[in-house]
Amino acid sequence: MDVIAEIRRRFHVDKEIITSLSSTFNLSRPTSVNISRRLKSLFISVKTTPIRSWALFTSS
């Protein structure tokens, strides 16, 4: 579980590329492709998800 957190931190905060992460953690190519897809999909979904329940936070 610590490896996943470390990969996410290095990718998003340190802007390290997937190939560099793969070689650092000795990951195979299929694993690095899966990680790349997952990281990019999570990043896109977080940025594009609209807030639907904004009315709950407004005072009446």
C-alpha cells in the first residue's frame, strides 16, 4: 500500500514520468501501462466531476 501512495505522490507532486517510476520500482511494462491509465483516469475524473449538491452547502 505504501508503494501506491509513493507512486501517486511522485507522479502528481514531483512530476516524475511513468517510465522513471517503472524502473525505480522494478515494474513490468504491462504493470506500468495499467498504472499510467489509472493515474490519468483518476486525475481527469477528479478535475471534471461537477459538484451536484452545491445547494446543500448554502444557507437558507
